[in-house]
Amino acid sequence: MLACSVAGRMKHLAGGAEDLPAIGDWVCLEPGRDGKTGRIVDILPRKSRFIRKVAGGKTQAQVLATNVDIAFLVSGLDGELNPARIERYLVLAREGGAKPIVVLNKTDLCGDIEEAYRLASEAAPGIRLLAMSAKTRDGFAELEGLLKDGVTGALLGSSGVGKSSIVNLFFESERMKVTDTRDADGKGRHTTKHRELLLLPSGGMLIDTPGMRELGLWGEGTAVQEAFDDIEEIGTRCRFRDCHHNTEPGCAVLAALEDGSLDAARYESYQKLQREFEHLKGKYDVFSRLEAKRAAKRLSAIQKRWQKGEE
């Protein structure tokens, strides 16, 4: 194993943090003479990547993981299931290019499995659901069977949903540190502090990620249409092709809201995510123009210094 740093030329050519190595990347490196260190000089093409907007007000991207085949969207059943969060993680997974699977963990603490299934199915229509308990191992064999030789999975979810406990089941030991549930609300404490790629006994690989309190989306927003294809299908019957499903006359989506065939909470999530991507696009356009001006100024300064040196 080599302790590697990113080559200076690669940093210089990177357009942003998303162009630098991330967990899951296959890279080209130059080993050092000491046999212990090396330099990363290039990244092989990625087949998928999960990107979120960095926490806070900055308009910058953060790569969570790359080259993932299956995104396990983990929710805990030890409290009220949050369909809106499932929808948000589903958009993240689709935007990244991986196959999403919703994992409902902690079935041993759930009083109504059927209701949890219903809510998750409505939040992720057509997406495979997997119910399990990391504590009792019920349902784990189904998840384990998906990560065969050469398949990479990633566990995505909020703090305390049991991602590290799921990892430990693969190794039948406490590979990842976990803590007891809180007495106040029965929820797990967040223990994973960094992303880690693990080689499983089955030959597959699994990426464990820290829980994210803030999941800002990043990308073109096309995944919203995929994640809410039921609303998109209703929208094909609107009077106007460019209908935004707000106040337009002849809107089939608003009609579905009125007659109850479309759930109001799902419609609100759809609209909220659409607005978020539109807002992000506006901020990103401004950010890009400012970066272009800064780059032009730097280039001009370099040219002036070079000209003075030639004189």
C-alpha cells in the first residue's frame, strides 16, 4: 500500500474539487523511490459519481463516491419514516448514474412494516425495496447477495440509520465502530467520520459514507424527472408543453391534486427539488462567470510578467 499525493500538474488542470481523486476512483500513479509513497497523475474515466453541493453557502461540488454500481439508500425504521428524504437521496443516486435500492433497516424496532413499505413505495415508485435488521440479521442475506465479485455498492443515508452496523455484518465483526442507541429517542448515534472503500469477503466492494445533515443537490436536475416519473407522466396531459404545474390553466398535475390521485406531499417535494436545481443553476452561472474573470486576470498578469522578462 502506498501513501499517495496528487501531482501538482493535476491540481493545476483541475476545474474544481470534482476533478480530483475521490473514494472509488481508479487512478494512474507514479510510485516513489522509497517504495512507500507515490503521486497520483491521472484518474480513469468514471462510470458513476455521487456529487452534492458542499454544506453552507458556497457554490462548490463535493464528490461523495465514484464508480458505484448499486446505491443503497438506507432509512431507519426506529422513528417516523421520512419519504422526502428518500426522494432526495433517490435523485442523488439517479443523478450519479448508479442503480438505487431503498433499504429499510431496523425492522426489529418497527411497529408497522406494511405502512413503512407503503410510504417508501410511494416515495420511490418502481424502485426495489429491501427490509432488514442489522441487529437480528433478518433480510441481510438478500443485500449480501447483491454484492458479488466485481460489484461496488455504497451505503447512503442519514446519521444513525445503521450503515456501519450493516458493514459489520459482512465481516461478522465490529469492522466499523458503532454506538448504542440514545435513551431519549431510541435512535443510533453517528459514528462514521469518513468515507471508506472496503473489500468484502464475497469479492465485492462497499463504500460506507458518513451521515449527512445537509444534502444539497448538484447537477443538471434531469434526475428529478426520473425520480418523479409518475408526475412527469401526468404532466404529458397538460394543455401547455412548458407547463410548470403551478397556476397554468389546463394543468393535468393540478387536476390530479384536486381529485386526490396525486399525493400533495409528493407534489410539494417535486416542486421543491425543481426549485432547488433552478436556484443552483443561477448561482452556478454567476460563480462560473466570476471564475472566468479571475482566470483571465491571472493569465493577463502572467503574460505581463513574461513580457517584462523578455524586455
